[in-house]
Amino acid sequence: AQRVTQPEKLLSVFKGAPVELKCNYSYSGSPELFWYVQYSRQRLQLLLRHISRESIKGFTADLNKGETSFHLKKPFAQEEDSAMYYCALSGSSNTGKLIFGQGTTLQVKP
Amino acid sequence: NAGVMQNPRHLVRRRGQEARLRCSPMKGHSHVYWYRQLPEEGLKFMVYLQKENIIDESGMPKERFSAEFPKEGPSILRIQQVVRGDSAAYFCASSPGVGTAYEQYFGPGTRLTVT
């Protein structure tokens, strides 16, 4: 079965501390993985996708097929990073439908 | 570009009534996705539509739920005879093309409350 698991409901760190938001997936093919973010009172938006291998707002994520993980990392958290983060898997490259994890709230304290 | 529009933003219905949720995609986008978010859960795919066609409805409940995306006008998600378990946030996303090469742009969601 196709599944995305984000084990932490809430992650609280201090400003300047490293951040790692965990994401594990279950998929029987070649996955396409994404991180979406929802800031307070804003819409869900794409943060990054594994296929582009880019860094957005200081965040990176590496696909580890051996561990079936796609953890989101940032070396130094900022207060403006506080948001809800969702890991998502493309269940079908033909239709683009997304399978989301439960989400992790990141709280960056001053 | 105004972004994906959804209305109403909040909808209250009594058990047994019908709920109609509307989604206007971004200009130039002809692909629409509907997702449902139950309390304390992530978003779950419901249906993918192109203009006048349902492409993938594998996430739609078998009864009471239907979706359309007519040639003119918004996409509509219709829930007949609502029950308390239908209370959720319903999100629509649109994209300019098919597949994961194209980013999905999300609307603000419609919060349905069934009393």
C-alpha cells in the first residue's frame, strides 16, 4: 500500500537550532516525493520536490530509497519557519495525485 | 492571477442536506484535484478531473459524493445527504498540466460542518 508517515505531530526548536522533519514512505515503484508547507493563515504551497534537488529557504531533503525516507532538514531554524509541514508522495505520475502524511507542526521559539 | 478560489469558505449543513463546494482553478489551468482533510489527519485524495472528464475518482466514497468540472464554470464537489462524518476541510488544487511535472496550486479550502 502507498503510505506516507510523519511520526512527529509537533517539533519545537529554538531559533538557530538545526531542524529535521521526518518522513517515511511506502511505495512499490519509483516514488516522487514532495514537501508542502502551510504558514499561518496561508494556503498550502509546494516547498520542494526531490526530483529538482534544490534548496528552498535553506531547506533540503534527500531521498533515501534504502531507508524509504525523505527527511526535511535545515541547519539553522528561523522563527518564520514556524508552520505546518506535509510530506507527500505522488501515487501516479500519470495523474499527479498526491498522498500526504499527517503533517508536522514546526514551532521555532525565539 | 487570483489563485485558486474556493467557495464558500465555511459551510454548515444539517444531517440529510446537500452540500455543494465550488472550486475555480487558476487561469489557464484545466486540471483540478479535490482533497479532504479530516480532523487531525493529512489531506486525502478524492478525485482528479479535467474539463468535462473525471480521470481518477479512486478516492471518492462510493455513495453520496460526486464531482464535475464543466466546460464553463467552476468544478463542483457535491455531497448528498450529509452525515456528521463528512465534517472536514475540503481542498481543491489546480495545475496547468497532468502529472507530477506540474505543481499543484491549492485553494484556501472549504470547512464543512454537519450538525
